[in-house]
Amino acid sequence: MKRRPGIVLTTLSVGIIGLMGTMASGPSHAAPHYDEGAPHWGAKRHLHHRPPVVIHRGPARAVRPDRIRHFRHVTIVRPHGRWYRGYGRYRTDDHAYRWLSFTAISLKLLDNLNEEQQREHESAQVSATRANIGETIRWHRGGASGAVTVLRDGTSTSGRYCREFQQQVTIGGSKESAYGTACRNPDGSWEVVSTASP
């Protein structure tokens, strides 16, 4: 794989062996059993931060190094949208810690949202972690709108509780969707383990 100067191709952008073959086809009625796969460390190992192990189905995404940072054991990747601390209504990383990895489920249309619109979208994602399966959390702010739907849940091979989400954003007549699966860690934080673009 070729690298361009100033661009880092992360596990998020390159992907690992595809696990979730049915993810883009919509919800399944059987509770899935997610295979999280073996960690992929790449060429560099960090003593304090574990690189994200995210399976991405769809075109590879190049993520600029200034769009990646770390907080505790969470790698925060914001390829699109506004760059700020916290997530949703939580204005600091310390308060948003449990949901920070959801930045990996990204939409290009986030570039067209202001910070408050983007935080509304993130707040819907936070609410979706507690919503019923099949429930859609909708938001609308200043000409932009979106929704996060909980498609299904299940258990990973390591015994973690996991949920599959579909996100959607609409602004100025343009609409974009993305899928992602996240698993809950023992400390209550969520880790995104796969993403997809339809």
C-alpha cells in the first residue's frame, strides 16, 4: 500500500479481514455473535495507547495525523466534522469518555455541520446506546437533521455486549448513511469494532 506524505492510513482506514458480512444488508432477527479478531498492531507499538482495531467495509479512508488523538485507552479519530473535546452534550473528554470511540463511525457530510449540529448528532448516538433494538433517535437543528437507529445487538467472542447502529445525516438536500458496530468494555466505555458505508 502506498503512503502519501502527511497522510496516515490507520487500521480504521485500511481495515482488517472483513467479519461482518451481513452488516450492510440490514438487521437480522438472530442475535449475532461478533468475532472481534486478533489485535493488529502495525509497524509502531505504543506503550500507552492501543491502536484502534476497526474493520471498515467500503473505500479506504486516509486520515490526517492531526485528526487522531488519544484519551485514556481510547483512540479518537475524527476524519470529518468539527474538531473539539468531548462528545455530544459532554463538553470534556473526561465526561464523554464512554462514547469517544464513536467518532470512528464517520460521515463526510459532518464537514457541512456546525459544532452544535454535530453535537446533536453525537447526542443521538449516545442515546442510541440505551435505546431499544429497532428504535430510531432523531435530531434536527438549524437546517440539518439526522437519525441513529439501533439495528441489532449480540455478544462478541470475548463476551462483550455489542450493538450495530445506522447513522444518517441530511443537510441542504444531501443525505448520507453509515453503519457501525460497537462493543461495551467492562469499564462502561464503548469501542467501535467495525464500520461500513453503504
